[in-house]
Amino acid sequence: MATIRYLVTDVEAAVAFYVEALGFEAVQQFPPAMAILKRGDLTLWTAGPPSSAARPMPDGRAPQPGGWNRMVLEVEDIEASIAALEARGVPFRNQIVTGPGGRQILCEDPSGNPIELFQPAG
């Protein structure tokens, strides 16, 4: 099992997005600091501004959402997944990219964290 922590600006908005748009299950919620979500073998911790994960580093840098590291969610039909997310107003960073292993695209959660939708080749 893998656990990923994403910093988010609003824990309740993040929970709604991951549950309603991406099929996660809300396991535990501690708003506004944190929520634990699960999809298959993946556990996602969403950490809001009051969480310990958002505290400044010793050099003063403040952790924040966004960036380019991401979770990858395998999908059976990338076009259908995109259409469903677009209908919800979910923003995308790019168009579908095709490589030897399959096809992928990046969407964003309400805090700007990237999620890669990946449809394996074949």
C-alpha cells in the first residue's frame, strides 16, 4: 500500500473533489487540518494550512500545494475520464500525451495539485 500526502488550501473542498470526481472514499476527517482518503491500495492524506505538514521549514520556506510531483491513477478510458472531469469544471494542465507505455494527461485538484490520469497501452 502507498500513502501520499498532498498539501491543500481547503480540506473540505479537497475531500469533495477526490470523493465525487475521482472515486476515493473518505476514511477519516479532521477539518480544517487534515483528511485521510483511500482508493484501492492508495491512501491520500490531504493536509490543510493548520496541519503540521504545512509548518514552515527551519530555513523559512513554507510548504505549499501545486508543484509537479503527482499521483498516477490508472483509468480504463481516458477520453471518458476527461469528459467526466471537464463536465465538473476540473482544470487540465495539458492535452493527452501518448508514449510507449500508454496515454496520460494532468488534471488539478482544487488546490492546484496535479493528478495524472494514465491509460496503459494495449
